[in-house]
Amino acid sequence: MIIVMKHGSTEQQIAEISRTLKSLGLGVHISEGTERTIIGVIGDKQLLRDIPLEIMPGVEKLVPIVESYKLAGRTFKPEKSLIDVNGVKIGGSEIVIMAGPCSVESREQIMEAAASVRKAGAKFLRGGAYKPRTSPYSFQGLEEDGLKLLKEASEATGLLIISEVTSEHTVDIVDRYVDMFQIGARNVQNFQLLKEIGRSRKPVLFKRGPSTTIDEWLNAAEYIMSGGNYNVVLCERGIRTFETSTRNTLDISAVPVIRNISHLPVFVDPSHSAGKAYLVPSLSMAAIAAGADGLIIEVHPDPIHAMSDAAQQITPDVFDSLCSDISRIAPILGRKFEGSVK
Ligand code: PEP
Ligand code: MN
């Protein structure tokens, strides 16, 4: 249920309602909109049967939330969320691009990747240090050494860092180095990990699983948000279908669907959707046209020799020309993208 407060309700009135709800053991989530404040109440409604909430000072009305996800939905927060990651705002008019290799492999590789993606217009450097590989015999990532290299590359270029956290046991280590957590497709319903990330306030890019419905995905996001971390950016990265010519099928309609039912920003990962480098520019353009807030793209200085996902990583040159195409379509769509820093 949500409690819609009257326009002009006071901080004391909101605090009084919060106190009443918390004293009953209910979860209280406050969304301060430009027009009015909304209080999300999570827990057993029966506990409220003797509390005359509708007549408490400042209350306009009580509205039930019919969706199974509560905090991720538009009922709780009608305005779109703007998520600030150390100065870069996600969810506004700017198209935000995150780019870099699938895995951090060496100092030379990550430095070269960072310099080239920054020049083309990326704001974040991506790179996996803990790799969730399908086979245990494949490269598993450089772990903390990889995170240290990402930090070095960030210091050299000013790029923000995003890297995947694969287990609740490594949240603290990853937290020390990154500006934003990435939760990968395989962990979309790793509820222990989601609860741990919910205790943090650090922004998280939360990928859809290859077989999760949008409803399941938003319910999973709810695990993070109900812990108090509202800094969630969703990321569509392709789902499993009968089609075999692509690694996954990019569910482009997920972008407008999410925008309709959720206030959370939505990204697209064209690389894992496609699985093939030549498809990445087209899928990126389609994602921006569909209204994505940004993209996360795999870029490698030498894709043929990449230690993971070689077939889908694009070269710095292709990335550069993709970024200049995006900077040309952005104004037509009422968006901003600075593109190349030359
Ligand atoms: C990745 O970003 O390298 C990755 C493993 O992606 P996903 O979780 O979407 O498969
Ligand atoms: Mn990858």
C-alpha cells in the first residue's frame, strides 16, 4: 500500500506516520516527488487494521499497490528516477555509455581500452574481475588484482568504474574499487547477493536473467530496493529464445515496457544480446531509438585474443564510429551525448 501525502504536508507529519508504521514492524519507504511525498508501506496490511491512517494529519489518500513489485513500480514513484553515480546522472536526457573489455586481462590491455573508450565518449570503464563463466575451465578473472588495475585506469582517465560482483562474500572487496556494482544475468535471482547489495547505497546495474520475465526481474530488483538501496539501473541483455543466429535475443520491447511500469532507468547491453561483434552497432542504435537511458558495450583493443567473449567485443575504431553515430541521432530524440573527446 502507499500513502499519498497532501501537497504541502510537513516533515513532522511524515515523520509521525513513519514512526507509527515502524512501531508496528512495517517497512517504510519514502519517495519525495516534486509534487508530493509518497510513503510506501511494506508488510502485513492486517497490522494496520486499528490505525486510522486516512485521517492522520497530512494524509491525502491510501492506494493499494496491485503489482507484486512495490518500490520498483510507478505507483510508488510516478516520476522517473535520476541516479547520480559520483557526478554522472543516469536516467536524464544524457545518454550514458559504459564500455571496456569483457574481462580485465592485463595492465596494458585495460589502460589501452580505457584511453580509447574515454576518447570516444564513454563515462564508465567496464571490465570483469570476477567472471561467472559457463565452464569452470575457462578464464575466471584476475579477481582483486583486476580491480586494482581498473582503479589505476580510472585514475589515469577520470572514467568511473563498473565491475561485476558475483557473490555476497566479495561485495566488500568489489565495493572498495568500483563506483557502481554490476549484477550479472546469472545472479538475477541470487537473493543472498541481492540482499547484501540492498544494504549498500552504492548504485547497481542490474541485468535481466536470460530466462526471467520482466515481472520476475522487477521482483528481484525489489530485493535490492527493499533493503534501502534505491540506486538501481536495470539492464536488458538479451533473453534465451529458439533463435540460434544470435547468442541471445535482445528484447527491445523490454525498454518501453520498463519505462511504462517502472521509474528505474533502463540500459541495454548489445554485446551479450548479440554475441557477435558485427551486430553491436545496430542493436545499440535500436536501443537508443527505443528510449534506453544508456548502453554497456564490450570493447577490446585486440578482440581476437580476448580471454573471454572474443566474438562479441568490438574494436576501439568501431566503438568510436558508433559513438559518433549516437551523437548524431541523440538530438533528434531529444537526448544529449557528447561523443568524441578529440
Ligand atoms: C558481462 O557483462 O561480462 C557478463 C557476464 O554479462 P551477463 O551477465 O549479461 O552475461
Ligand atoms: Mn562478457
